[in-house]
Amino acid sequence: MSPKITGELLRQLRQAMRNSKYFSEPIQAYIVPSGDAHQSEYIAPSDCRREFICGFNGSAGTAIVTEQHAAMWTDGRYFLQASQQMDNNWSLMKMGLKETPSQEDWLISILPENSKVGVDPWIIAADQWKHMSRALTSAGHSLVAVQDNLIDAVWTDRPERPSTQLRYLGLNYTGISWQEKITALRAKMTKRKVTWFVATALDEIAWLFNLRGADIEYNPVFFAYAIVGMNTIRLFVDLKRLSVPALRDHLQLDSPCKPEMSVHAYPYESVYSELQAICAAHSPKDKVWISDKASCALTQVIPKIHRTPIPYTPLCLAKAVKNATEIQGMKMAHIKDAAALCELFAWLEKEIPKATVTEISAADKAEELRSQQKDFVGLSFPTISSVGPNGAIIHYRPLPETNRTLSLNEVYLIDSGAQYVDGTTDVTRTVHFGTPSAYEKECFTYVLKGHIAVSAAVFPNGTKGHLLDSFARAALWESGLDYLHGTGHGVGCFLNVHEGPCGISYKTFADEPLEAGMIVSDEPGYYEDGAFGIRIENVVLVVPAKPKYNYRNRGSLTFEPLTLVPIQVKMMNTELLTQKERDWVNEYHRICREVIGAELERQGRKGGLEWLIRETQPIA
Amino acid sequence: MSPKITGELLRQLRQAMRNSKYFSEPIQAYIVPSGDAHQSEYIAPSDCRREFICGFNGSAGTAIVTEQHAAMWTDGRYFLQASQQMDNNWSLMKMGLKETPSQEDWLISILPENSKVGVDPWIIAADQWKHMSRALTSAGHSLVAVQDNLIDAVWTDRPERPSTQLRYLGLNYTGISWQEKITALRAKMTKRKVTWFVATALDEIAWLFNLRGADIEYNPVFFAYAIVGMNTIRLFVDLKRLSVPALRDHLQLDSPCKPEMSVHAYPYESVYSELQAICAAHSPKDKVWISDKASCALTQVIPKIHRTPIPYTPLCLAKAVKNATEIQGMKMAHIKDAAALCELFAWLEKEIPKATVTEISAADKAEELRSQQKDFVGLSFPTISSVGPNGAIIHYRPLPETNRTLSLNEVYLIDSGAQYVDGTTDVTRTVHFGTPSAYEKECFTYVLKGHIAVSAAVFPNGTKGHLLDSFARAALWESGLDYLHGTGHGVGCFLNVHEGPCGISYKTFADEPLEAGMIVSDEPGYYEDGAFGIRIENVVLVVPAKPKYNYRNRGSLTFEPLTLVPIQVKMMNTELLTQKERDWVNEYHRICREVIGAELERQGRKGGLEWLIRETQPIA
């Protein structure tokens, strides 16, 4: 991986920062956040501005350019990758380390007095704007909204915003019609005396209308906004997309008979003016709900007196708790996905001795096998297929220049998943095709102990996921080891592979309590720079537990693994496992064999079936 | 325990709320916080306003009185106690339960439009004022500062503010002179470009000047404020207290030779006007550090442009990390304390069969035995001495009307501690003098497993205490049980038994990372209403750990118990313990026997020694 050469680009950007065409006065620093106007984690090529300016293409990172400096903040998953993708013009700011200053502290430490710091108000979230603005102001500087994006100004071959075909999902996939979802939303609005709700997150809009698109790779979403009132539903979207009659029917577009349950379509760009008009036309008592992660530009359209920013919208909360149809779909998707992976591992075992399989060809094979499964749509994120030292790059993606050959001598980590019409998958397995070292096995076993500790945890109703994070680390900590990422994230149902408002991470305190029906990942790991990476990830469903007692009638919860792919016994030092942990492994493998075995048999996949049977032998 | 009759008092308070003598317009609600002007947890009798108005005398709780309602918020430790101490005029608001509204939500739900909510600005913290004011304003109400306290207006026999004798501590107790502490503080101020620091917390002021008082029962503090500048040190205190020459020497009072290291004394009440004068006299660039928990009244003296509120002051952080002298003192204090407790348990075993020992007499005996130890000053909090169902009242304090007799049939819980000149103790033991039931043993063993899980935890440097909280609960959760309080709090050294900024609790996210030298409690519990209470509490010291590996050179930490009192084996179901847990118990008891045995022998306390030897037999 060779770094992007950015000297000339930075020169042009700094010129734009001084150009009065964009802002009346020169600005001394310009912030380039990661996101798009919807604060999406994955973004369309037209929105990859941070990558364009610094070269780093990981999913999280913020670049800041001043007259003298250029710095980029990212988290532990990306330290290695960012250092390889950025040239010497850039300083890497390692978030989470004690010595790393926050963006605002860094700015304050280097800016001349009374500096202006610019940012595009459409791609900074309202809560981030507020935080940054307050910090800069207290130090005598100011944060200013630069309406024209300065990256776009120097990005001559910037791609267009995508506008892919939309598909609607029937009740057999969604379980609930969009009309029912609107009714539930309005009930919550009535309860909280809110008159308008502005939806800005693309997955929330897709979920609400039971629609899917393909505007952003890996995420079946489409560019849109929605404004829901008590009697109207406005959808802001490229209008050309709604020309299909079946889609117009699905949305009851401009239907005169039941106007409050009819969607009115508006051009995507008109959301600003339309929201302005709504706010102007209504009484000052009208409250408007908008996510505090919505763009600063759109948030500030709503006069403060109307505005009620919320950390999690009612759609985000409703979407997180899967209904019976969605759970059934997720289970089906995971069975198909596991069948494809069993077949992959059987194929790898056969091919690796020939020394012809690379990280890229293994990832391609995984995609090919998944694509043979029913209702396959695409991958749910770029496959992390990594051998030996590449495994230590937490969000590694093999490129021709980094591509390693799989061998009998190195640990292989594959983190992959797919979108099926019935559900989304995300699974990581770490395997060795030869003989792992004692140290590799030891580390793997600590990670496994952490994985089991979370998966088997029983906890009271109302517990937030972050309270489970340390369970995943205890065995690693006891040996002086750790990993620099969270333990789990919410997973959508044929939607984004990362979704809120629940998760399992030491980093957040504002996650919503876990509830039966929520789906999260359980993925502790261990990474030894320059040597290997280990991660064991299942997607798990929150289910009621029935322990012996029931303190204050609160009820208890636990997890049920949806991912059913064997965990390699060869990588375990079973002496380090307790009897309870060995029982967990055996029971998990029994279910894998039973459920996935039947599917492989049905599909006539003998290689995968043989591999599955061998890999699910009970341990003593 | 019979509830306080409050009908007439509430009538008088509501009259005051309408009286234009106190505020120009009638106020529709009046908030009575728990604290004093220093946000102390324990308060002097003159500050017990919430207790005066509602009858509930626990350490945490806020009362709110409106024209129609009176409600009091407290946490899980106090649900039972509060319900017994308050009459029907009051609604108990159980904090932490999902259905309980916050104070602001409750106010908004019941107040007529445009209401005024009053509060004494000296006893509400600045951050609480801000939060409450914002919530009320957004709903069309307002929070107003009522300068005269309305409780004082109806409290005819309110006691005077105490002014006890001050004592100063030598280097053999403190390890560091107050001059060195001032120098360290000024260095931090210089680093952060802060010109003034306002100290408002009583324990921080006592710590800074190596002084102790006895103004508040159990807490060796004295009423004072301090303002430290780069060249001046102002101490605001009842001036009569400084007439002792040795004290004046200790403080270098008004010394002309080294003015920047000389304390200038001012009357306690003059802090407001003096701070006003300081702020008026200085450049607008001068920054003033003040805790965000300081009173709203004092905080608002500082113009916003000067004010830099901080969650934890540099004194709070410095005080939390004990130096070698303090650690040595804490160890000595815990040895003496354990000797007294061994003697107590030996005495109880002998006396209980006579059916003459009550909760109160047992607590008195514990105090008597502690008072025989060297450098004893007093108790560090009211002894919780509770039998059977009283044990389920988490912060129970025996009163003549609730006093139960200790017997061979019920579980006995004693949570007690003392102030010695060399350190502060806090220990809870739960014992049975007859034969505990299988269920009592089962619950005790889960609590013990949680206690051990925290005490033996190894975790990376930089870990915050709240990340360890779930370790204490895992065994209880697995059986469907839990407890409604945090797991640990910071402990002062001959200072407050509860101190920040570290602790072990699911409730906070803003705690500071644990560091070697910090001292916290480890006290999981289980409470069965109407039946029994279990808690096992040690005070533990954060120490470096040396696990096998050292990921990224971060280093690891663990805990060393300072409390050395046997944990009753009779209460354990040892079959539920893992081998590792049994080893922990045996090693802990070995150390108890060795260290406390030597002390008991030295003191010639044969009864205690025999008891200790018997109670520290290894388990198989």
C-alpha cells in the first residue's frame, strides 16, 4: 500500500481556504468529517471527501487542515492502515491513546488568536458542531459554516450522487406495513406532544417505508429525507426513482382517499426549503423531533423554540427490536450464510496446499459461494480476508499490493457478511490450516473465553450493552492483553450491518438498554502487530432467560447465536477452558451440525458437510 | 420507625412560597436538595433541611413541594427507609426504576403553565441548576433563585452552624506539606493557563491545608472556602478558630517573608464579596477554576468569561492518589480496625446465646472496641448494625423503635468504620451465629463470588472503575439476582469515607481512571426485602499487577485488600466456588491470620485471637 501524494491537493485546499469566494474572510483551519449529509457510516463515492484529501479510506476518521498542518484522527482499528495510506504531509492522531489531543484541543494549541475554523454544515452533525463550536469559542476562536464544500472545490473529477433502482419489501419480509410503522410513530409523537418528525438517517427511512435501494455499497439504502406530520408524510427523493407504478402503489403516492396515509414526494434537495416553510407556518408550540446526529445545516433550519433534538429517534428504537418475521428472516439468512462458509473452508483446505489461494481470491470465493444462496443481494461490508501480519490491521481490506498467499504456516482471519433479502449477516472466523503455535492458541483461547462470556451472559432486563463489555476482556486482561475496539454493534435486518442504538462497548454510555428481539454482534479479538490477528464474531439475538430466581420481577435476558459456523478447535488450548466453556463449545457445535448440516445436505454440498461434521466433533 | 407528621410544616412552607417577602411573585414549586453550601454528602444538623421537611434522614434525597404535591426522590439503598420515615403527605420517587419520572419531568407534568420553581442557590450545585433550569425553560417554566431559604423560614429551632477546634497534621501523617500541595496545584494552573482556583469541597480544603476539624459528624472537615491564586492563598473560615498560635504557625498566617506561601484568613461569609472583587479586578483573560458541583450562587459570582467549571478539581484528583505515607497510615488503621472487629465477633458469639445483644448494643460495643485503638477519632459513618429483615434496608441505622435482638436464627450484617488519625476504615461483614439456610448461603456465595471477581480482577492501566462493576454482579445475574447500588466508592485518608473521583459503579461514566495508589471499596450485596441482607465489603488499594504479557506497554493493575477481617466460611456454599475462588479465600484468610493475629497478640486480646484462628482455617 503506497500513500496518496497530497502536497498539491493541500496547496489547492489552502488556497481555497483563503479565497473570499467561499467565505468573506480567510479561514485558518478546515475540518473534513467522514460522513455524508445523513451521517452515514458507509458513504457513496461522491462523499468520500476525507479519503480524497488524505488518502485514508477507513470507515471512521476526521481530517483537519490548517495553514501549516494537516492531521487525521481515527481509532484503534485503523492506526496501521492510516499510517500506510497517508503521506508525510499528514499527522496521524491516534484516538483513545492518552497522549493524543482531541481535535479541539489540538486546534486551540496551534491556531493563531481569533482564528476561524471552517466546516461544511451539511456534513457535520449538530451535536458535533455544538461541541466544537463551544470549545473554539471558549478559546477565542470561532467555528464557521462554509456553504460551498472546499474539498469539492478542488476535486475536479468528483463522481455524481448515485440514484439506484428502489425495491419494496412485502409483509413476508418486514412483518409490519409502513402504514403501521407510521401509526406507531404518530402515537409516540402524540404521547410526547411532538407535531413533526424529521428523518435524516438513510436506514431509518428505508426501514420506515419498507423500501431498499443500492445507493451506497454494502448498505441497501437510498438518498432521501422524510418529514412526518400528524396528517402528512413527505418523502424527499430523486423523483425519477418513483416512476415505477408498483412503487407508487406501495407508497400510496398522492392518494386522495386517505391523505394522512399517502406519501407526498418532493425533490431531494427541497428538504431545506420545505422544512423552513413548515416551521414558518406553524405555532411556536409545535415541537419538531430531529436526531441530534442530523446535519447542522438541517437542524438549524428549525428554530430553537421548535427544535427537540433526540439521541435516538423513535424509528431507530423501533427498528432495533426485530419482530418475529424479521427474526425468522435473520435466522434463514444466517443458515444460508453458514452453508456458504462451510463450503468455503472445505475448499480452502483443499486448495491452500497448492499455494494458489490469496487473500483476494479467498474473499472472491466467499462472495461467489454466498451469491449462490437464495435471495443474495450483495456483501454487507468489504470482506476482511487477512493472513498473518495483515490480520493485525483490524479493518484490513486486501489490495493487490498487500495481497498475501494463504499457507499452512500463518493464521487466517476472515470477517465477512452478506445482504440477503431476508436478513444481514456478519461473521468472523480465525483459523490455521497447519499447526498453530502455542502462543497463537493461547491468545485465541482468551478471545474465545471472552466471546463465550458475553454470549452466555445472563443479565437483568434493562441492562445496557456497555455493561457487558468487560466480560469479553476479562480473560485477556488477566494475561495483560486487550483489544482496542468495542465488542459488539447492532445489526440491521437487510439493512446496515452497523446500527444503533444498542451495542457492547466501553466507549459509550448512551446506548439504549438491551431488549428481547435486538440483534448485536459479539466479537472480541486480539491483534499482535506484525504477526497475526484473532477475532471470533457471531451475530446474536437477545432472548429472555429463565434463571432460578427473578429479583423484583425484572426478568432476565441472554443471547442466542444466529451465526452457526464452527469455531476451529485446532486453535483452542482446551486446557485453558473451564468445563462450562467446553460445554458451551460442544453445545454450539452440536447446533451448528444439526442446523447447518441439514441445510448443506439439502443443498447437496458434500464438501461443506464433511468439513462441518469433522469440525463439530465434541471436545473432551 | 414512625413517620414524621408533616401536614402543618407543609402548610407553613406553602405559605412562605406565596409570600412576597421571599420572592416578588408566588412560586409554584420549591426544591429542597440534600446538600449544604459545599455539596457535602454528610451534613451538619443546621443543614438537614430535607430531613426537617419530610422526615427522611438518609444521605441522599431531594424533596420538591408544590401547592398540591410533595415528593421525595431517593435511590435503591433507601426505598424501604424512606417509605417508613415519611407520612402520607409525601410520595416516594424511587430513582433508578423505569417508571419513576425525573424531577424535571415530574414538575413539567404537574405544574400549571408558566410556573416558577424556587430553590436556594447556595445549596444547589451549578451543574444541577443548569440542567434543571434548561428543562424547565424548555417547557415554559422558570427556575428562580430564592435567596432566603424557605425551610429556614419555617424551621424555628434550627441549630447553629458548627465551629469545632481545628487540628493540623504533621508530615508523618500526610507525607506532603501543604506548601508542596499548593506548589503542585499552581503548576497545574500554570499548565492550563488558569489564574484562580476556588475550592469549595470541605474535604479538599482539609486535605490541601493538612487540617482537620469535626464540624460534620463522621467527616473530619470544617466549614471553609479557599481561593488560591499564583501569589496569594485565601482561606475563608470562622476566624475565631485560628487563634491558636501553633495553627497560625502551621498556616504561616499573614507571614510577611514569603507572602505567596502565606495563608490570609478571611471570615467564612466574605467568600462571595471577595470572589466578586477578585473577578472585578482582573483581566477578562483570567480563567477561574471551580468545580461544576460548587453552589450555583458562588459559581455565578464568576462572570461566564472567567469561569472554567471542571468535573473534578486538581485537588480531588491529587487527593485520590495516596502517597506512601498515607498508604502506610491506611494499612495501620485497617490493622487496628480489624483487631477491634475480631474482638467484637468473639464477644458477640459469647453473648448472643444470652439474648441480650441488640443491633444498638452490638454497634455500641463495636465503637467501644474501636475507641480502645490508638489514634481513634470517631466513627467514619453511622454503624449499620442489622438483623434479619432490617438487613434488607441497605443504609439502615438501628433506632430504639426498630432495634432487633441478635439471635442464632437470623443473618447479622454490620457495616461500620472509623476515623483514626492515620486513616479511615469501612468494612461490612455478614455472619450467622447459628445455622444459615441453604438459600442464605447460596446468596452469600454469589455475593462473595462478585466480591472476589472485583478484588482479583487484573485490568489495564487507564481503566475506569465503572468497567469493573459487572464483574461484581455476574454470579448474581446468572441466578436472576442483583443489587440496586454501586459496587464501590473512593475512600479518603482520615477524611470522608466516600470520596471521588473514582469508584466502581454502573451509574457513572465520568469517573476518572483507576491509578495505583487509589483506594476504593469493593462491596457487592444482595437484599431480600423482609428477610435478610448480605454485603461483603473490603477497602482495597489499587496496585500494579504483573501479568504474563504487557500489551502495548500499558501496564496492568489489580487490588490489594486493606481490610483484613475473616469472611465467614459458615455462610459459604463452598461447592459453588471455583478452585480459584477457594484459593483466593484461603490466601486472604492466611494474610488475615498472619497480620491481624500478630496485632491481637501484641494487644493481648486472646478472645479475638482465638476467634481469628478458628475463622481463618483453610477451606478444602
